[in-house]
Amino acid sequence: MLKQILVYAKLLKGDERGQGMVEYALVIAFVAIVVLGAVTLFGDQLGVLFTNITSAIS
């Protein structure tokens, strides 16, 4: 009986190999949200900055 409980407990523990990949995906999603927010807030100013840089180079 105890052996069956131990086998069942090991099955419930699950496979944790994909855990790291999920954590990386969450970090990438968070960074994407932050970048999207920054571009939304500063988009017009960035456009003017790039226009000024382009005209200075030309």
C-alpha cells in the first residue's frame, strides 16, 4: 500500500522540464509589453528624433 502511494505521489509531481521555457516566455512577454508601452508613450518624440537624425546625416 505504501509503495502504491509513493508511485502515485511521483506521478503527481509531474515533469518540470518545460518550466524554464515557460519562465523565459513570461519574461519575453513582459519585455514586449514594456517596449510597446514605451513606444506608445514616446512614439511621436521618437519619430521627431529619427527625422532629425536622418536629416542631419543627409
